[in-house]
Amino acid sequence: MVDVTGKQDAIAIKDEYQKALDYAHEKVKSNVKHLYEMNHKLKYAKADAKKFKDNMVADEEEKVKLYESLGNLLNKETNFEKEMMQTSQKGKKATTIKIKNKDVDDVNIAMRDYLDKYPEYATKSSFKRILDRISEIEEGIKNTKKKYNEQVSIVLRELEYFPRVIMESEDKINVFRKQLKEGTEKLNNMRYLRSMFYKLASEKERMKVNIHTLYYRIDEFEKTIQQLKKEVEDTEKEYSKEKTK
């Protein structure tokens, strides 16, 4: 029987676009899943980098306190302050037991030089205990810094993968929206959908010639992509200074 209403043609067109949309939707879904996996790897790398950085900060703080203790011992048992006063302007800074950040290196070097000059003090148990701990912490900072730099390199490497995958995901969403718009417009202009037959048809019959979009999650996927994109941009800003270190 000849279909004078054009319904069968409309169903065929609808099925064609529905399959295309299903395929496009799966591609978007796959890309977003891949982005999630990449983001998890990036977060793990950032967490490890933060752990190493926090450890370095804690060790540096402990080292400063140990040097303060060493300075107190030097001032108590030797002529350290007096000799530093006589050597240079830097020595005047070294007489302050509460060390400021900008003076830390000068003070530490002054203490080390002084103990090299008078090794009998460095071998005393009270001095040796602090000096051994300082050496241990400095070696730990050195090793931790190496691990931190390696982890930063991993973070920066992971960041490099995102632009391409994000671009592909956005392109696939655009393809989906274009196909949906094209299919909807084409169906709306078909003879059957513009006829009295369609207007009088039941909801069930109308569904046969309308594209089903209820199970598509394109808006949700697009929102996820934008959120992940922002997280990547924030991480790039956070680690941009690390590239020059």
C-alpha cells in the first residue's frame, strides 16, 4: 500500500538521525569519561607534589629552629657574638638569635664557619647532636626537593594532554547539537508532520516520527567539560611559576 501521508518516510528519516545522535552521544560520553580519568591522575599528581612541598616546608622550619638552638649554645659557651661583631656588618645580624628569613643563610654560614674554626666545640655532644640533626634534615630536604621537582614535572606533563581532549569533547558536542538541529528541522518540514494526520495522531504515534532526546545528557556533559576545563586552567596558573624553577 502506498503511503500517501508520508509517515513512513518521516519514520525512516527519524531513525536515521536517531542512530546518528546515539553514536555522537556515545562519543561525547567516552570523551568525558576519559577527561574524568585524566583529571583523577592530575589530582593524584598534585596531591603528591603538595605532600613533598609540605614536607620541605616543615623540614625548613625545623632547620631554622635547630640553628636558633645552635646559636644559643654558641652564644652561651663561646665568644661567637663578640667575634661576629668584630668581623663584619653581617655579624651584627648574626647576633640576633631570633633569625629573620632574609638573614638565615648568613647566620647559618657564620655558625658553620665559626665551628670549623673551633672544632673542639663541634665535637661536644650538645653541639654534635644538633649538627647531626641539621645534616640529616638538609639531606632530607635535598631528597624531598628532588621528588617534588619530579612530581611537578608529572603535573605539567599531565596538563599538556588536556587541551586536545577538551577540544575534541567540545567538537563532539557541537556535532551532536548540529545533528539534532538538522534532524529536527528536517522532520518538522516533512509532509507528514505538517499534515492533519500528525495533528490528530496519538502521543504514541507521534513518538514514532519524533527524535527522542530524554536519555541524552549533553547539557550535563557540557557542564562537566567546562568545570574540568576551569580546574585545568587554575592548575596551570598554580604551577606556571614552577616551570622556571
